[in-house]
Amino acid sequence: MTVISAQPYDYELPEDSNIALIVIDMQRDFMELGGFGDILGNDVSLLQAIVPTLKRLLDGCRSRHLPIFHTTEGHQPDLSDCPVSKLKRGKGKLTIGDAAPMGRILVLGEPGNGIIPELAPLPGEIVISKPGKGAFYNTNLEPLLKERNVTHLLITGVTTEVCVQTTMREANDRGYECLLVEDATESYFPEFKRSTLEMVRAQGGIIGWTATTDRVLQGLRSWSNPAIV
Ligand code: C5J
């Protein structure tokens, strides 16, 4: 049994479990000046601060041969997969599909939809394009996890209280044992991040666990992927 020191109590990986890493929406639209996050008035430097830590976690998971899933939030160029409610929300001067410095906002294939180069997926890692906040809604994430017999998920990325938390709740409802990596997720609103971490692990881990990158990597040192012989 591999154990990761976590809150509200140790996160256990039994011999017959399989763990995967999910990296949510580390895309230029949310991370860089001129992207959607910046256009909405947010300070993107807050999110950039986690990149070195997330890279360290990603590299650690790669070295342990964990399955790795990246997501991006984006829509088809004709916006047919974008609900009108999402398009109209915010009443800002620019919205989803509009032309912006990094191409059309939250549209698949546009420069802003690309994952930041520091965290670029390697061959063999899966990239899921998701139209919603949760990574399970209208995507093939669940069958891909099932194909790999994944039971446990390390969840990271941005933003903590929106796409990260939504994904973790969706995963929890589907029976996955989820651990949110505290210093590998971030929000434009520090108090929302803090509250999300507390919410997740409240009531005996009602949604799951939280732990730091150091603790996760320490725990994974004794982990060997059952799929790798
Ligand atoms: C948002 C996200 N905040 N990835 N998306 O709209 O959290």
C-alpha cells in the first residue's frame, strides 16, 4: 500500500489501484496577458506562480509512468457547443468567440487555447477539449479513464474554484478517489482557493483529499504502476 500524507487524513493507494494525473486548463487564455482571463480583468501573474511547481509534479508523475490527462476549455469555431447562457454571461466588451490578441476567445485551435509551452503535453499524454467547466461533461474522459482502470486521480490546474473544483466534484460522484494538489492549483481570487481547499476536505473529505506537491511526490516514490512491468 502506498500512502500520501494528506488532509483530512492519509490518502491510500492500495495495490490494485491505478492513479492518473489531471491537469486542468493550463492554457494561454487563462495564463497570459492578452488572454480571456486578463481581458476579464484578472491578474494572471497569480496563476503563473504555480507553473514551476506543477512542472515538477508533472515530471514526477511522468517518471512514475502515470497516465496524464491535460484539458483545455474551448468551443468549436461555429460555437455550436457553447450554450447561449455562457456566451451572454458577464456582459463584458469581449466574449467567447470574439477576436482578441491571442485569436478567438476560448475557440479550439486558436493560439489562446494552446497549453502554455512550459507544460506542453508529451506524446502519449491525452488532451481533452472540454466545452464546460467540468472535464467529464460532453467529453470522452470517463471512458478513457475506465480503459486504463484508473481509480484514483491527482487533480491540478486552474482555476481552483471553477474548472478544477467542478471536475473534482464530477469525478467524486463517479467514484474516483480524488486528491487536489494544493500548490499545483490556483485562482485569481486567493480567498476562493483557500475556501475550495477547505470545502473539499471538510466533513471527513466529502469531495476528497488535499496535499502538497512535495507530499505527493514523496508518496509516489514507493508507487509502481501495476500496468508497467
Ligand atoms: C474559468 C476555468 N475560470 N478553467 N475556467 O472560466 O476555471
